Amino acid sequence: MTPEDIRVVGYKKLETKNFSYWVTFLDNRKNSETLGRKGRKTFIKYLESLFGKLGERWQYHKDHNYCIVKFNQESDLLIFLLKFKRS
């Protein structure tokens, strides 16, 4: 998995107590790498290497077309955007 595999669509701050920084993105890996349980686990392991265990500082949610990562801290959001956002 590389930073080129993720395309950030948008990000926002919500007025929630926890996990208020949301990033919406597209997973641009090949279908064989993104589909199913293996694709989800690969992505989660990659983010765990950057931000720690799932559920402590960040959460992951997959919709039909988009993926959402929710962060507890603004600094984690900024790191994610610096690593993956392309102009």
C-alpha cells in the first residue's frame, strides 16, 4: 500500500465529543486488493502503523463508494492530509 492508493475527497470537523475530525477518501487500489476482509485488514494494518491501534486515536468506516477515517485529534488529521492529499 502506498500514498498514491488513497485519494482524499474531503475533510471536515464535526461538533462531537470524540472522533470529530473526518476524512472522506477513495481507495484506489486494484479491486483484488480492496475487496473483502483481506483488503480491509490490509488497510487497517497500514493505518495502525501510522496512528496506533484502531479505536484509540482513530476509527474506520467504509461506505459503498467512499471510506471514512475519523480522528480524535486535529494533529492526526493534519498528518493524514499531509501524507495523502495531492493537489
